[in-house]
Amino acid sequence: EVQLVQSGAEVKKPGESLKISCKGSGYSFTSYWIGWVRQMPGKGLEWMGIIYPGDSDTRYSPSFQGQVTISADKSISTANLQWSSLKASDTATYYCVTSQGVTTPTLKWGQGTLVTVSS
Amino acid sequence: DIVMTQSPDSLAVSLGERATINCKSSQSVLFNSKNQNYLAWYQQKPGQPPKLLIYWASTRESGVPDRFSGSGSGTDFTLTISSLQAEDVAVYYCQQYYTTVRTFGQGTKVEIK
């Protein structure tokens, strides 16, 4: 069974750095794409970007390019989303998702990671 | 980016009645050579990740009740709940995966009247 397990909730201060993770299991991690989705409190879903762990090909949404870094460590079947300097507006739940192709249906969602940025 | 616009933003439907949600894309998401519409529908309940209901615009995901159906092609799509049940109260999103930036609609909140 395809599973995506995300790291736990985080509470950070503005200006701090952060990396959250998403571990895939039950499938060939290097053969499927992993994407990230943001959901701010009480708001809708926003597509952030997607990575192919097999060769680290990464595509960002223009809205998130330069704001976050998406990476993958295929040795531990884990994708990451990181910030170098958090802002209060980064407060949101972040979901990882997986699909077979860069333009194919989403197969599975992670459970979500709540990131709270507050002074 | 392709802009996805849902209507209405919210609707209240009596139990057992039909609920209809529309989704319009700013450009076609029909891949002509495959005759496939790159459009999915999700259901999200509070505190949970979205759940895939429909993909390729009209293919129901395994385990999804047959009261949920998707239709449409090109730029105009519809999600229909044929007989609303209490457990269907949720926010519903459409999403295109025609481009690598997979944009979502703003969501439609479905409630019981």
C-alpha cells in the first residue's frame, strides 16, 4: 500500500529556518513524483511544486519559486520542503502528494504538517 | 498558470437531494491525442487531508460511492452528488493536472439545508 508519512507539527519564530519531511513507502520512491501543497488556516489548497526523486528534477509554482526549496533523499525515500527564513505568513498546513507522472492523477496524500510561525 | 474557478462558493442541499458543483478552467485541460481531461475532484473534511473522488474528469476512485459523478470536457466540468448524505458535508475542490503547476479551484462548501 502506498503511504506518505510526514514529520510532526512545528512551532518556529520569524527568521528561523525549517525543513519538514515526507517519507514514502509501499512503492518505488524513485519512480514517482512528489509534490507539496499549502493550506493556510481556513483557506484553500495551493500547489507549491513537485520533484522527481529519481533525478531530482524539480518544478516550482511561480508563486513559491525562491521562497522554498524542495529536495529529495532517495537513500531514505524522503522528500523535503525547507525554508531559510520563515515569515508569519508561512503559517499553514503543508501536504505532500505523490503521482506516477508530472501530469497524472494524485495517488496519495500525506497526513499534513502544521507549521506555526509566531514571535 | 491555469486558473480554476468553482461555483458556487457554498451551497446548502436537503438530505437526499442533488448537489451540483461547477468548475471552469481558464484554458482547456483536454489532451486531444489521448482524449483525456486532466481534471480531478477532491473532498476535504475538517482536520483531514483531501480525498481523491474523481480523476480524468469522470473516473471514480476505488471505494468512492457511486452517488458521486464527474462530467464535462475542455474547460467546463461538474461534480454531482446525486443524493446528498450527512457524511458528504465537506469542502470540494477541483484541480487540473494538465500542467506541472497543478492549480486548484477555490473550493465549494457543501452543507445540509
